[in-house]
Amino acid sequence: MDTLGTIGEKALVNEIVKNTHSRVALGPGDDAAAIKIGDKCIVISSDIMSKKTHTSEGMSYYDIGWFAAAVNYSDVAAMGAAPIGILVSLFMERDLEVSCFRELMRGVRECSEAVGGEILGGDTKEGAGIVISGTALGIVDEKKMLKRGGAKPGDLIAVTGPIGTAAAGFFAVQFNVDAPSVKKTLFTPFPRTKEGCILSDSGYVTACMDITDGLAYSINEISRHSRGVYFQVDWEKIPITEETKDVISKTNSDEIETVLYYGGEYELVFTFDPQGEEYLRRVLGDHFYIIGEAKGNDNIMIKNGKPIELEYRGWEHFKS
């Protein structure tokens, strides 16, 4: 008998998507849904987390609140939408100190303010532990909205920031390694909403999603949604910070697993017309790293001159 543990989160989501017939501008299956209003779309995304299963040792209540907001705004960013705000609903135990609740909501509020959004409302209920459900909203011109599908042969593929930092942060916590930058990325990731808007406004970007479940998984998702398009990624071009490399070394972690499959970055991976390279480099500045191109018949990575399969896997609830 199948259980959630045997099929995993992604099969569960696919089960929902294939049995859903949407009438809105964009239904289930992308980073967010979209409802058309005039020539614009309201982008809507929902994400849920619990203190028990989603937080790492050392995270404060402020960090938990920030993280809960950031993961929702990241999906808005992947669509190229400007944030409007977030609805936040919480399950909490009755003996939770009010000061802890205030710190949690301060994290939600300050993350929202940092990306130009606000707290729109929500709900509170008594329940076991702490569970936070967020629903973020954004707005984008319908014709500029970014999706996972749309990449074309010859496109270049890029990311907005270093990869492997969240995994390194987790390992640093587990093994008590002094690595403040990667721990900060793990605890309080910054959603790339500004960069998402730049990408959608540019007119050069053909596909986009956030790197929630790992770089390899995200690339395979863009490939699947862009039917017939595959990617060749250069390992040497993937941005990896020196602190991340140091943590990988000190904890004897597998560098490929850390960078390609762990996830938790909340950076954006996107494809674009090569004619837009100079423009995107200028407007994105330090948040622009070309890592490969759309070519070939398989999704592969070149490392030390040898091709390695980019496996269609990553972080997955119920299984991981």
C-alpha cells in the first residue's frame, strides 16, 4: 500500500495538479498561481512550515518568522511579480510566551517591509507546536509574467546568487563550524523579489523558478516545462562562496550533493536570450551568474571535462 512516505511530496503534488482543471490565468504546477485582472495578474502563492520540521538549531523566533515570510515571497519573485503582502495563519500552543509570538511576527513584518510588502491579515488558532501558513500576493503585467516553461535552444541559463550556502549553513550548525554567512543564509534567506521584477521587465528572460529544492531539480523542472529543451551546466561557473567550500571541507560533505541537490537557496535560476546578456549583467550587477546553456539531449553538468547527469531529484518532504 502506498503511503506519503513511499511516493513523496512531488508525486503528491503531481497527483493534485493532474486532477485540477483551472480556469484562471495560471493554475497549479508553477511557483505560484495567477488571476488576471485587466492587463495585469495577481500572483498568489502559499507555503507552510512547522517549527518541528523546518527549523534548525540556533534559529530564533524572529528567524522563524522571517523564514516563513521569505519562502512565500520567493515564489512571488520567481514569477517576476512585485510583492503586495502576505496573509499569515498560525497554530500555537497556549503556553507559548507572548514575547516569542511578538518576535516571530516581527520577523514576518520586517521581511515583508524589506521586499516592499506588508502583513495583510491571517488567523491564529491553538494547536500542537508552532505551524505557520503563509499566502503571499504580488502583481505583474500579464505579458511579463515569468513561468517555468518557455526556455528555447540556445538560451543561456543563470542564477542570481551563490549555490550550496543553505546546505553549508546546515552542516555548519550540525558540526559546530564557525561560518556566520552561510548560517545567515540558512536562517534568514532573502527573497529575490527585486531581481525577479528586473528579469520580468527585461523582456529577455524565457523561464524562471526559485531554487527551493536544489539546483539540479530546478533545472530539470525548467527542462520538463520547456518541452524538448535540455541544459549543459559548467561546474566551474556555478557560484560557490569560499565559506561554503570551507564548510564542505571541514565537515567532509559531498560537494556535488551539497551544491546540486540539497536546496534551500531561494535564489532564482532563469533562462534568457543571449542578446540580453550585456543588459542583464548591467542591471543585476552582483546577482548575475551564467552557469550554462540550453543544448544537447540530456541535462548534464561538465566537471573536469567529463559529463555528469543532472539527476531529477532534490529536497523532498515525506521522503527526505
